[in-house]
Amino acid sequence: MSDKKIYSEIDLQKHLINQVELDGSYIRLLGYGMSLPFLRKLAKRIGKNHDLAISLWDFKFRDAKVLASLIGEPDKVSKTQMQKWVKDFGNWEECDQCCNNLFVYSRHAPAMAEKWKDSTALYTKRAGYVLMALLAVHDKNMQNDRFSLFLNSAPKGITDDRKEVLKGISWMIRQIGKRNPTLWKEAINLCNTLNRQDIGKGKSVITESLRELNSTQVLKKIERFNSKKGVQK
């Protein structure tokens, strides 16, 4: 993108999104197809604006929802908003982008993750496990006990053979296991225990998780953690 200014005119009351000027050409925000890099640059130009995010989400199409997640303000996110938005997830991307861009930074993220993991709705359930994975990356203050509870949800969740859910559980186990040596050991023990059970398609989760957690890169990270900081209690 050049340094030319992007002009966006959004008539929220009439629910019309007009045009965005990009390097002399026009791209209409009519539905699908705007690239994530473009949406991120547009969000940066708009800045954080929670009221606008709420209005954008109501357009219900992919581009508007991703943009809404990028300009929303985490400290203004309520449980009611999270519950409303999660019901609107229509695909893998909307789920993961919203969780990664906005929900994980909300103070409600841990509680909603625990609630959503028990849902029968496909992307609500995936969102629960995705949030657990993202919290392991972004929340530096969360204690091991909370992550242990997340890991303990895997044996029940892994019986759901839907790919979107299984991939979410795999992501959760791997990210929590990489957080520190104590959680790495818990994740490994969990995988070994589940590996001895008849869990159907869930075997793919265990195989993927063990492969990454026992990789040279992860083992070196755990070794460095042990040598410099010791095991987190």
C-alpha cells in the first residue's frame, strides 16, 4: 500500500458501506474477498472504535466481521457481546480472527473459553479451545492451575470427531505445553494417556501434539527455561 490516505465513508444508520480508496482504485466492501493484510491496514487507519465495530458486525458478512474484530476495544467487550458474536461465526476464519484479534484480550476470555468448550455448536466449541490456546500465548500472568483445567477438558472434547474442534484441541494442547516445563510435562502425560485409549479421529490430535511438543525446537525451549528460571510452581 502506498502512503496515500485511505478514505472510508461508512453510513451506519442506513447500513451502507460506501467505498474505500486504495491507490486510486476503489474496492467496495460488499461481501467477501478483501485480503487480511488490506483489512489490517484499513483497521490501522481507522483506529480503535468499539461503537463502529459493533455496527460493522451487524452487516454479517466476512469482511465486516473481521474488520470489526480488528478495531474493537477489548476493555469494552462484554460477555453479552461475546455470546452474540460467537453465534455469528460462520467459518473457521471468522472464529479464529475474532478470537485472536479481540476476544483473547478481554478479561472475560478465560470464563468464556470454559463455557464454550461444552457447546454443541461447531464454531462456538472451536472458539473455546482457540481461546485457551491464545491465552497460553498472550496472557503472561495466568497461573498454571487455570491451564491445567484447560488441559483436563481435552479427554471429553476429543470425542467430538469434527475436524474444526479437533484442530482447536490440538492447538490448545500444543500452546499450553510450550508455555513452561510444568505444563509441558502435563501435556505430554495427557497425550500419552489418551494415546492408550480408543479415541477414534482424536488420535490425530495426539499425534500432532506429541510431534510438536517433542520437537527439537520445543525441547530446547524447555531446557532453556529450566536452566534460567526453573520450573514454574
